[in-house]
Amino acid sequence: MEKQDLSSAYRRLKSPNIKTRKRALKIIHQYKRNNKK
């Protein structure tokens, strides 16, 4: 399993792999949702 932190998620957005990009987006949205509280 890959790291679930924000910086690696942003790095993964530049990946050519679509599934990887989608997973990275999900992680980023999760962080944004948690930071609003």
C-alpha cells in the first residue's frame, strides 16, 4: 500500500496511471474535508 499523506498524493497526480491519479484525488479531498472542521 502506498503512503496516504498529502504530499505523496499531490505527487501521484502527475502519474500517467489513471487509477493512481483517481486514488490520489480521493486522498486530497479527504484532507480538505477534514481540515474544514
